[in-house]
Amino acid sequence: MLSSCNQKELIKTHGISYLEKREKLILTNKFNKNDVVGLLGSPATKGMTDNNTWIYIERTRSRGKITKLGQNYLKKNNVLVITFNTYGIVKSKKIYNKEDMQNIEFAKAETANDIRRENFVYSFLSSIRQKMESKKK
């Protein structure tokens, strides 16, 4: 007789846990950078052009059911973007969850890379030449 065992769900979290709950604690126009670091820690990344945009990430994956061959699936994918003013005070905050994320469509056109093609042709012909010269000796 087979008995069913309750297995614990295997969950892997990357980033800040409970990001949605912690985001609600941050008050705009009241908190500064030190308050945010005290609450969330250092950001996962900062803005590319300025240090006044901080990004925090929470990603939770879990193992799927045996009927789906144990494939991992995404439970949570939260991203918090905090913008500070020039004085370091929280100007705005926005949290994006899994449902908010949109698929990004990339252009299907390809850029020709003549340099790579020339390097490939050159290396291919060089290797053939080396093999031919080694057989002459």
C-alpha cells in the first residue's frame, strides 16, 4: 500500500525577502538614503547615470509538481525602484511585481558582423594552410 508523504516545498529566494511589505514602510519625502539602507540594506544596483536611483530585487522560485517533471517555476519577481532627490530624500518609489512585468520584444533584424566573419575565414584558411604545410615535411 502506497502512502502519500507531505514534502516541504523547496523555495529558493534571491534578493530581499518580503520586499512588498518592506516597501510600504518607506515614506516618501520623509526617509533618506540611510533610512532605506537600514530597512532594506544596500541596493542590488544603482542607476546607470546617477546614484539617486536604487533598485532592490526579490525573486522566489519553487520546484514544480512531479506531474510537471519537477520543473522550477517563478513564484515572485518583485522589483522596487526608489528615486532620491539631490538631498538624499526619497522622492518616489515604485514596486513592480510578476504581473506588472511585460514581455520585451526584440527586433528580429540581425546586424551583420563582418569582423567576426573575416576572422573566422582567416582562421579557417590559416588552419588549412598549416595542415597542408605539415604534410609537405
